Amino acid sequence: LFGSPFVLTIYAGPLDLARSEIVYDSLVRAGVPSLLAVVAKDAFGNVRKDATAGFFLDPAEGFGKRAPLVFSALAREVNKTTLADAYFTPVLITRSATYSLAVRAVTGVNAAGQAILALLGASPATLMVVPSRVGTAQCTASGSGIASVTAGKNVSVTIQTRDYFYNKATSGGEFFEAFLITTDPIVRSNRTVVDLNNGRYFVSYILTASGVYGLEMKRAGSAIPGSPFIFTLLGAATEPQKTIVTGAGINGGVVNVPAQFDVTLYDAFGNRRNQGGEPVTVSTIDTGAFSVVADLSLTDLFDGSYRIKFRGIIVGDFEFNIRWNGTALGGSPFPARIVLTTGIPDATTSTIVGSNKISIEAGKSISVMVELRDRYGIKITTGQHSQIVGGQFLPSPGVKLTPPTTGLSDTDALYPIILPTASSAVTQAGTYYVQIMIDGVEVRLSPATIRVIAASAYAPACEPRPMTVGRSLFPVVAGATGQFLVDVRDVYFNPVLYDPRSKLDLRNAFSGPSAVSARVIDRLLGFSEVTYAITRAGTYELLITLVTSVISGVPFAIEVLAAPFDASKATANTTALAHVRAGDPAPFSVQCVDVYGNDADTAGAEMTGVATSDLQFTSALVAQEVVPTQASIAYASAGLYE
């Protein structure tokens, strides 16, 4: 027939709520934006390729607020599917959970001109938001291992990882390190961290030496909040067999001369008890026909030790019976003797008084006290014997040491071996050994161990250093974590080792376009770690002080550049769009920025835009007549589009 074939165009029919599809990523990470799309279809499954429908995403289960879906003819990828001629809305959720997202369509207008909404057949959409990438600053540590701990007990610490939005991580795979720091002496030892593969990490240990400890915990080289954790290890219960008796009085004394000795209680691990009130008793056992001791007394010193005093009244032998809670101490009963007068000093019984392990600061001096005894172990309290008592350093390679000197006996008849003082004092940190002798023969507990530690930190001797050789001290991109070390030394340039019992007053002050928060972490090997992040681009100056003095090598300048641009953070200047005449150009500009709001260059990346009706201000009937209009957007410079 004339005009045949005839062209017949079939348009999609009215919107069908049951046939329309919701396309979205059902599994997303917290804080990671995704797209939710609606493909509008009629009752026969035909796609409606126009912008006349209206859809809204409901704030189901507290998610955000009602958001309109915007029609776009441009192809976009949603859940690995490329869609065009669909309605889109971004979805961004930061709290991990399972959400039911309700999508509603505009089906008409009521008498008040308000849109009538109906639920799509595919709604609600179930969305699972899982934790995002783990953040070091969001990790937490807890457990018995960083509280008050008792010697010999198995204790533990659990690290709970979280993402940047503080959602608990549910999987493993992170790299954690744990270092236990003892304080006397200062030693740093590695501890095994067990990945429980559920977002938690486990460290356990058994400690036996009482004192102050530090636990340093790091993720990928950066300390977690609170690290290093400082805790105190308390001693266990008293163990009588570990008790120590000190003082020449345990061997006896001289007739009518008061004598004494101390009983110090320890636990099974060799930790000294540090409080009194324990059931310690003392008595004497006479081995002859008469009592040789009078005025026997026991005094609680309330520091874990007990002082026993007595006076010999006649010459003779006897024994000290010392018990704790009815149980004899190790070595009890102790044989003793009362003599009329003491003999000559004997090196085999004479001893260093107190500990033979002594710590002093570089440049300082100290005396090692020596108690002279005769061959029976009885303390010699008469006469001056300094000419036969002496001390000497054992050779220390590379260190020149001035010999100690011997002083006169004090009121307790103890002789001081005086280490070098003033300009001759030992200034190089390290461990040294001093032999104590009587007429060339070493006394008991000799040699004394002298551990020279660094003096107080001295600002002019401190300076900043990079974390890794060849690595810059500073980040060059906004938001990047900056880390560097401060080499902390004393006036003699000895490294000042980290001690959990004290904290360096190391401070930093940034000046520049914005405030900067920095964290100082004391480390073991004479370094303090400074960690900071700068989010505002520009030039900064950093000043580091120790107490009130400026360290070497500061201040210095830090140039921070913008991070890569984030399209979702771009800002539009739409002032000229407030009043636009139909048919006239509607100019506006868009400035791309990074995630921190710094102007960021896009290197001319393509930008597109489309103008559609806003259902919040336009009735559904009018909106159906509005045709989407593509914007003409051109790159200007430095992330600015016009």
C-alpha cells in the first residue's frame, strides 16, 4: 500500500512498581561511597527512558535522611553492571551493620499538592556495611597484662582493632608488634602477638621480677593509643627459704658491745617484700650451760625487713632460731659466737654492705661500703684499717678510668671505697666492675658492678633524625602521617634510654596555616618518636624544645601539598543561579578539593553535569514536563571548572 511500511513507535507504559528494579551493591565498606539505582519499568518490563518519574530513598533504620534519586542518561556502573537511563543516588554509611533501604516512587499528588509515595516491589533492599580499613589511632588495648600484675601469674593483653569510623574489625591480617620494657636494667624484649582472626590480637606473658614495666604496642610501625602502657609488677607471697640475712651480727659479737643484723623477706621469685606486719620471730638456742645473749629484740622496719638487736654478756657459742609463720628460714638455726675481742680483718668474711650492683648517673660519684670482719665473721668496730682496704676498676677497653680511693671508717665502722669525682668522674655510660680487697685479697661480693647510666637529657645535644635512612623527615602531602625521631642525649652525649618510670618533657610547636596535633612517644634506644598529621596545605615551621630549651637543628620549615582530589568534596559557586531567565546562560563554577578541603588540581579530568527538576520544590506534575539539560563544563586551572 502507499506509505507502507508504516513506522510505529511504542513507548513504555505507566510505571509499574512491581516490575521496576533496584540495583545496588549489597556489600559495601563503611565510609566507602556506592550508588543505588532504580531502573523504571512498565508492566511489560519496558524501561522508561525519561525523567518523568520520581523516586526517594527512605531513611530506613536510622540511615541518613530521605534522599531523591536523580535521572541520568549517562552510563554508570552499579554493582559491576553498566546502567543508563536510570535513577541514581549515592549511598554513604559509616556505621557497620545490616540495613534495610526502602525505595519509594511518586505515584501522584494529593489535594495539598504533596507527592503520594508508594513502596517499590523490590523494596526494601538489604545492605550489609562491613568495617573499613583498620586505623591505628582507633585501636584499643585492655587486659590484666597492663594492670597491677602479680609475679608468676599468666597475664594477657587483647588488642581490639577498629576502622577509621570506630567500627570493630571482624577479620585479622594486621601486623602488630609488642615489646616489653623492663626498667632495672632497661631492656626491651619482643613478645609474640597472636592473630585471633576476628579483629582481635592477643599477647600473654609471665613475669617474675617486681618493678615498673612498659608495654609498647605498634601496628605497622606506629604506636596505638596509650602505648607504651606502664604497669607495676607486685611480688608474690613470702617464701621463707628465699629470705636473706645481712649484717655481721648474725655471726655473733663482742662481750657488752651491742650488735645487730637484718632479716629481709623475699617471695619465691626473689622479689623483696615491701611492707611489714609479717609473722617473723627470733629466739636464741644456747649450746652451753649459760645464756650468752641478753636484750634480744626484733623491730619491724615496715619495708619487708626486720632488725634484730642483742648484746653478748659472756663468751660462748649459741644459735639464732629465726622463723616466719612458724617455718624456719633457710639456714636457720644460725650458729653464732660471743668473743672477748675481735681478731684482725679477714677478706674471706669481710663483705660489701648492701647490694653489689649499683647504678649511678654519668658524671656522678658514689661510695661502695665495706664491712670488716674477723675470721669468725664478727664485725670489727675498733681501730682504723683504711690503709689495708682498697679498690680498683677492672680494665674497660677504650675507657680511661681514675682509680677509686679509700676513706676513713664512718660511725657504723664501715669503710667507703669512693669512686672518682668531679672532672675524674666516669662520664661514659656502660657497665664497670670494681674489685674490693683487703691486703690484695678480694672480699665477699666483690667485684661490685657499677652501671653508669645517662644523665638528664640536655637540649643542645639532642637533634631530629629521620625514621629510616634516606627517608625525609616530613610528609609532602596533606593527611599523610609524619614521623621522625629526636635523638635524646645527655651533656656527655650518652643516649638517654627510655624509662617507663619517668617522662621526658619534650614539646613541639607548629606554626602555619592551621593547628597541628603531634604525639611524642618515648622509645628505648635513646630516641623519642614524634608522630603528626597536617591536613591543611601550606608552609609550616616546627620548633622542638626539651623543658624550655630548644634542641639542635630546629626550627625547620615543612611544605605540605594538597592530597589527591576527592570529587565528592568539590564545592560549587552557584550564586549566579539564584535568578535565571528562561533561555539565558546560567553560569557557575566548581572548585575541586582534596578530602581535607584544600584546593586540588585534577589535571583536567573530565567533569559532566545535568540539570533536573528538584522534587523537593517542584510538584510531581510540573516535574514530568521538565527536560534534563546537560551542562557545558570546561576545565580552567588548578582544579577549577567553569
